[in-house]
Amino acid sequence: MVEKNIRSPKGQAAMEYLMTYGWAILVIVIVIAALLFLNPFKAPETCLFQQPGFSCSEAKPQVYVGEDGATKVSMRIYNKQGQVVKLKKVLCTNVASGDITSDNADDFSAEPKSVPAGGSVLFAADTSVTCKDESGNALQLSANSEFKGIIALWYNFDNDPDQSIERTATATLISTVLATGQ
């Protein structure tokens, strides 16, 4: 008596179906997990001045929630103007760049911060800049949220004949808001 090795074509088809779709589902799950972990849809953190002569991108500014709950930025501004600059006001805001005024800016024009050519000035810890809305109120953003806004500087060159006419430079700032003490 000869035994026949009979395979069911239905069983083989079912097994191929399960294997094919099983691998496809596994790949989809891995891709979704990678997207959730890496979050490629998040905007890159940047600080970029529209005008040449200033930079803040070498050491990225840190936007964080201060102890008072206000959103603040700690940053280093580099002078690449080729001459001494006197910083008189600085503003961190979420207002569109065309609507910025110096009314709500941190004002130190009584004692301008002198920045030599090629030098920098640091706004950190007790001199960090509070970010403000269009009404001049401190922004209240939560940790891990995204800040999209403007850093504005009002300044003069050391040799400007009329120091009362201030020049302006603005930078676009995109950053994740850090919790206090990070």
C-alpha cells in the first residue's frame, strides 16, 4: 500500500495569507512606533537673524518656564557687525515680526550693553529675557510645548552720531519649552 502525501491546497493558501499580512502588519507597527518616538513632524529648533551681523545659533537659546511661571529665554547674542555695538533693548515675543514695537522690550538704554566686534553678550539666569505677548504680559507656556516667536534687538553702533536713533535686528526663534531647572 502506497501512502499518499496529500496536502490541502486550502491550508497552504491560508498559511501564505497569514504570513504575508502578518509581516506587513509587523512592518506598519514598527514604522508607527518609530514615528511616535522620533517625531519628525516637530519643527527643528532654530534661532536665525534675518539681518546679517548678529547670530544666536552657535549656542541655541533655551526657552524655559521660570519659577514665576513666565516663559523666559536664556541666550547668547554674537556681534558679527565688525564694530562695537551698544544693545539698548531686547524683546522675546510671539507677535508677528511686522507688529513688533520696543514698548514691551526689556530696556537697559540707561546702561547699554557694549558688545565688541566678534564678541557676545549673555542673557542667562538673572538677566534672562521674559517672553511677552502683544499686550506686554508675560507668556505662560507649559513645559514641552513649542515656542515660535521673535527675538528683537534695538541697538546703536558705538560711533553713531545720533545715539537716540536705534537700529533694529530680529531673529526667528523656534524651541521646545523646558521645565524650570532643566
